[in-house]
Amino acid sequence: MIIALRLGYFENKEANKLLNEIDEISKMTMSLIKKLNAN
């Protein structure tokens, strides 16, 4: 039981890292699009 909880914890940490990276990429993409539209 404890091992399963620990595995879930590490999976959540990895998932959160992925979500944060996706969020950063989408923000960068949005700012790039805004710059392109401004020109």
C-alpha cells in the first residue's frame, strides 16, 4: 500500500513537471504569435 502511494506520488510529480513545461511552451508560443501579428 505504501509503495503504491509512493509510486503515485512520483507519477504526480512527473505529470506536474510535464504540465508546467507544456504551460511554458504554450505561453512562449502565444507571445511569438502576438509578435508576429504585431508586425
